[in-house]
Amino acid sequence: MGVHITERAVERIVAAAAASVPGTTELERSLERLAGRTYPRYDVMVDDSAGTCSIEAFIAVVWPSPVTQVAVAVRRTIARWVEDMTGLEVTGVNVIVGPVVPGMPVTSAAVADHPAHPRLRPVTVRGRRVR
């Protein structure tokens, strides 16, 4: 019997991973209504039989920031977080940068220094009988 990881569970990991990268942002509600779409949003497809998943991430980025560097960091961070937390092989991560909105400046150094792997805490399970 294997473990089934839902697309919704992977989507939550993807959202946390992307949000951890300096330079990403969420749009304010007034901007969401104006644009007709919300940012960020994610499309996740999990193939249980192959143990793989693919992801599309639609993100908003603050300006000024190194937009391309932020997108590359988001791609790398999403892939590593999903692989580290689920054991699924990530076959592809497409990052689409939508709006670029004014915000706190983000430097190339801040993006480069961002750790791509999540900080995981070990889980200890004491011997329990499962029925």
C-alpha cells in the first residue's frame, strides 16, 4: 500500500515555497479585481503511478527587483521543496511572471542568498500499534 499525496497538498507546499523567495508578492484585493486574476496561483498535476508531478506557477513580483533572478529562484525553490517534502520527482516547473508591482526593493544578493531547500524538522514517532 502506497502513500497518496493530493494535488491540493502539493499546491500548499508550492505556495509556501514561492512565498519564501524574496521579491514575490500577492496582489492587493483592489488590483485583483481590476486585473481579473489573482496572483500568485498554481496549477499542479500529480501522477501517482509514476511518482511525479509538474507545476505551473503564476507569480507577481515587486519592483524594483531582479525579475528574472526571482523567477529562476522560484522555480528552483518549488522543485526542491516539493521533492524534499513529498518524495515526488518534479518533472517540470514553469514560472510565469504576471504583474510587476511597486514594493520594497529586493537586491540580487537577497535573492541569491535565499536557501532553496526547506528547513525540515525531524519527526519522531514512538512505537504505536496501528489497527
